[in-house]
Amino acid sequence: MTTASIISNLENRVFNRRRWVIGIFAVVTVFMAYSATKLGIDASFSKNLPLKHEYMQTFIKHGRIFG
């Protein structure tokens, strides 16, 4: 089987079922749009620090006292 015949076969399958293909893309698009509404930005200072590191534990321990 040559590359041209594989592409031709795939092309025929896709275009003969174009309503199904468009429907699948529409469902995927709606799902992604719904999932995008659940995204949020949270770039807090503590998330960027290695909190298990020895220096950071000392900083947290004394930061409560000294502010």
C-alpha cells in the first residue's frame, strides 16, 4: 500500500462521514470551552518557594514571630 492510497482512503472516509466528523469536533470544542471556564490564576508567593528546604522552614518559623 502506497502513501498516496493511504491518504486517499483516509480522505474518502473523512469526507464520506463529514457530519460525524463535524459533530465530534463540535462536542470536543464545547467540552474544552466548558473546561476553560474552570481555570483560575493563583500565583501566590508561597507556591513559588521550596517550603521543605531547611532555610525556608527557618524563614517560616521566624516569620510568624517577626512578621
